[in-house]
Amino acid sequence: MPAADFAADARVLWRLLRGQPTAGNHAERLQAFYAPQADRYDAFRARLLHGRQALIDRLNLQPGARVVELGCGTGSSVMRIGARAGEFAHFDMVDLCPALLEVARQRVARFQNIRVIEADATTWQPDQPVDCVFLSYALTMIPDWWQVIANVDAMLVPGGRIGVVDFYLPPSGNRWGNALWRKWFGHDGVHLSEEHLPMLKRLFAEQSCLEARAPVPYLPGLQAPYYLFVGERQSAPVALEIADHGSASPPDWLKKAPAAGMPGMV
């Protein structure tokens, strides 16, 4: 690796070691943490965030589709989608961090059908129902993550697709290993959970699912667990029941809900 790239990585690593600030609201913490990394964000995360291209491939996005990305960051998904992004009916890219969104706006400036929007993924809604919503390493960044899932469910057309790739705590992981990952990622505002993937499987009809591990830059031998999920909206919206919950954890009824398409699903 060239010395200049290594020096740039060192600055990112220093920010990771310092952790995400604890002062301010969620948007302010994100801005304080990511603004100093914005110019090197994509290069470093390309070696850390695995499965993003595979998610795009499995979503099989078609011309004329109405697409939303929640937690779009720097808009790098446009590079993975390629020229097809210009063929969508519209593509809304949503994030809460101004520093990363500035990079995204520059990246998509040539596209007439793409909007870059500063908004909260738990509440923002598109102008009309959409065909696909996806999140790439964003769900773990949002404290009220179940509100995001409810919001996605509400904005999808019947049969619309949700796609998520993210870190998680696998059931097969041992207690000490999962505790390590929870503590490590939590230092930087990434909240790993054993609940995300099961809830996605319960609320959406599973089309594709992969659970895997991938290397962590500069930490040889360590492999972080991640999953890739693609599902289809088949049920009536659950958004209102989740939105009214107003707690720091998902409602018990949602955790126990039958799998999508099974009897008893709301």
C-alpha cells in the first residue's frame, strides 16, 4: 500500500479508536464522527463492509423501478448499480449525516432521476410507494432500528422488496465472541444485535439469505460476522403498531410474530 494511503487509513483508524462522540443528538454524533473521515470513507470501508455488491445483484433492480436507499452515506451504491441507476423511475438516497451526503451529491450530480435527501430513516417517506428499499450497513447505525423496518414496510408496494446487508451477532457465535463484537463496534456507534435478522425473516417473505464472516482491515485472523437478506412485503403494514411502541427496544409482540406468510401474521 502506498505511504499516502496508509497515512490516510491511519487517520481513519485514529477516529475509530477514539469512538463516536456521546454528546449531542444522533445526527450531531454522526456528523462529528464521519466528517473528518468523509474523504477516505469509501476506500477504507471497501475492505470492511462486505456483501454490498452481492446485495445489489440479488435485488435484481429493473428499469423503471422506484428505489430507495436508507443510510446511503456517500452514495457509493451508485457505483455498484452502474448505468442502471439512470434507468430507474426515481431513486431516493437518504441519510442523516451532512458530510457524507455532500460526497453523495457530487457523485450523483449527473443523474436527473436521483435525489439525495437529508432525513431520518425512521420517519422519512417517499412521495409514493416504492418497489425496493435497501440498506447497506445502516441498520446497526440507527438506535431505533425497528422503526426503520416498520417505515420500510409502510413505504413498499405489495410484493416490493427489502434488502439489508449488515453486521450482526450470529446465534452460532459463542458468548465471548459476540460480547467482543458488540463492545468493539458499539464504541463507534454501531449497535450489533441478534434480533435484526430474525425480525426481517418474520416480517418479510424470505427470497435470499446469506450469513458469513469477512476479514477486518489491519487485524489479521479476525473475521466479523455479517448477513445479507432479501425479502418481499406480503403482509399488511405493521408500521403503526411499531411506531406507537415508543420504547428503547422492539415490542414483544413483534419479536414473537409468526414468519411472513404464515397464519396469524398481522
